[in-house]
Amino acid sequence: MNNAIEIKELSISIEGHSILKNISFNLQEAGIACLLGPSGCGKTTLLRCIAGFERQDQGEIWIMGVRASNATHHLPVEQRQLGMVFQDYALFPHLSVADNITFGLKDLNEKILKQRLHELVELLSLQKHINKYPHSLSGGQQQRVALARAMAPRPGVLLLDEPFASLDVELREQIARELRQILKQDGITTIMVTHNQLEAFAMADVIGVINNGHLLQWDNAYKLYHEPKTSEVADFIGEGVFISGEVINDKEVKTEIGNIQSSTPHGVERGKKVSVLIRPDDILHDDDSDMTARVRDKAFRGAEFLYTLELENGVRLLSLVPSHHNHPVNEPIGIRLEIDHLVIFPENN
């Protein structure tokens, strides 16, 4: 399968401030990627640069096999085979849903235009709203209209800038899953910007973690969580705590909570001091275990509690526990380690 997007060593400075530094990645046709990172990390600037709204200082952008830009060449926005959905959707308030969707299809004959409108209305479940105006739609319905309008010309690539920002928090993950299904069904290559990990996990084939202008890792969600390449990625993705350790051999580390073994070599020299990442799902509640920890805090999450636990030696850990195990703060509970992925980083001496 060919690459729909190729970014090669792209750097951008705005008013003398470096925003993005040597960004490189590629995305295959019909792939869905998310640019994930905190506010101000550069992810929206990168999206705007791909779209053609910003110019890079160095590097190259290739879209559907065509060089869109480099330091001396800049293809206009309208020639980049892109569709874009902004945070506020930017729907035309004086146009109906049907007219909003077909706004960019004026050059098509009426039969083909109606056929494409019908396809999108069916795909996005907008049949009941086709003659309504944006002000009468919910946030989720407006989002679907904006998406349909962007998809209507069959762009090579679709760019989404925080598309769920105006939706209720509890709806975002559900709509992200629905949107993924729609985009896969229509075979549209997509890049989405978000700061929400659950949205990225629900949507993306591949996720790029960006911080301070650097692309820290370009990988699928499972590898970002279980095999982070840097301590920054480990700290940003999911939840967990770092504890001190010392490497015993190529698969074992001595820590304050006991020796931890890995099924694969970790690549750190024997005797090195390391930070060991312990995830909440590494610590299991077990009433029959001799190892105990005291509940110091708890957060109810419906099906689970996230417990903050403290061992006798003062080490604190997190543990996800089914919510029918409702233990009060300060009560000791039995725990055991089940660490399938040993994630360690050498400590700075």
C-alpha cells in the first residue's frame, strides 16, 4: 500500500520561536493517524502546515505522491487534495444541511451531486436532518455535517483539528469509534489532532506523541502504552508511577517492590540504576497474597476503582480494582505483581 502522507525532517519557526523540530513520519492510504500532545506542543501547527496554511522553514511534505511543499516550494491549499474539519465546524448558518454538504460540489452535474449527497447522508445517518439548518442541530449532528462536507469532494486526505472539542466529554469516545468506522468504510486517509488519549486510542491506527515541538514516538496505541521509547511518552500515555531499580541481568531488575523479570531483554547494562514504570494494571488485588499495601486514595470509575496504595517501605503504587472490591481509605489490602512488560529507563547520573 502506498503512502498518502510523507513528512520529511520538517521544522517550523514562527516569529523567531521554534515550533516544530525535524518531524518525520508517513501514513499509508486509508490509514487513520492522531497527533497527540498537550496544549501548545505544536500539533495544530503541524496540521496547518500539512494543509498549507503555514509554511515550513525546512523539510518536505508529500501528499498522495505529490510534493506539496519544501523550503522553496508551496502548493496552495486548494491544490492539496485535502478536506479539513475545524474545531468550530464552520458550518454556513444560512444553508441547509444538504446545501452545506454539497457546497464544494458545484462543478458536478446534478445527478452525480445528488448521488454523492445521498451516500454521505446514509453513511453519517443524517437522513432526518437534511432540510434543517445548523442552529437546530446538536453538537454531534453538526460534527457529522461538517465531516460530510469535508468528505464530499472525496479528498485524498482528511484533516481534523480537535473535532470533538465542543462535544460532551461522555460522548467523545463513542463518536470517535463511530467516526473511525465511517472513515474506514469510505477509505479516507485521516490525520486528527487531539490532546485526549481516549479519543486517540478509539480513532487511530497510529498515534504520534508530540511535546515541545518534537515527535517523541509514532506507533500504535498498544506499543505507546506497553513499549514507550522515552520516559516522556511513558509519563504522558496512560497512568503509572516510576520506582527506582538496579539491573541484575538482561531480563531482571531489582526494585523496592521485589525483583521484576522481563520475557525479553531490556538492553540496559548490568548494575545500572534505572527508573521502572509500574502501571495500574501491573498491580492486582489478591486477598490471598502475603504482600499488602494500604489504600491511601481511591477514584471511582464505574466498573473499577483506581486505588493509590502505599507499601510498608513508603513506595506508592496505583492499582485498577473491580469496583465490587470497595475498600475504605487506610485499609490494608493484599496485592500481587503481574508485570508482563518491563519498561525501564536509565537514570541520569
